Amino acid sequence: MQPSDIKLYALSTCSHCRNCKEFLAQCGFEYDCVDVDRLEPGERRQVLEEIKNINPNLSFPTLVIGDKVVIGFKKEEIQEILNSR
């Protein structure tokens, strides 16, 4: 799997986001991560618009694996998607 196949939109202070990062690392998957709260205001607005297209509620973590989207840290759902690739 290519690193760009997995993208995590997170908040640096969110425990669920941190758990998701740790889980992906434990599984040995590389991923792109954007800590939205650490972006500069202009870039943050742009990324929030990007997230709205896949998660209108703008909740975190938002994990994109290929064409699948997982909202929140749902370990079993994430594992199932990763195993099916």
C-alpha cells in the first residue's frame, strides 16, 4: 500500500486522534497525517473545506483509506478495511 493511500485528518490534542495514529503505526502502515489545529489559518481553511467534502460534520479523526472514509477511531472498522487491501 502506498503511503498516500492512507490520510488522517486529526487534531494534535485529541485522544481519539492519538489512538488512531498509534494504531496505524502498530499495524505497520505508513500514512499521511494532517494535524489541522497546527496549520496556518489560510491553509487550515483550505483543509477544512477538503474535509467537509468527505465529512460534513468536520469531526476528528477523519481517516481516508483509498476510497473508504472512517469517522472517529473505530479500530475494528479500520482493521477490516486495511486487511481487505
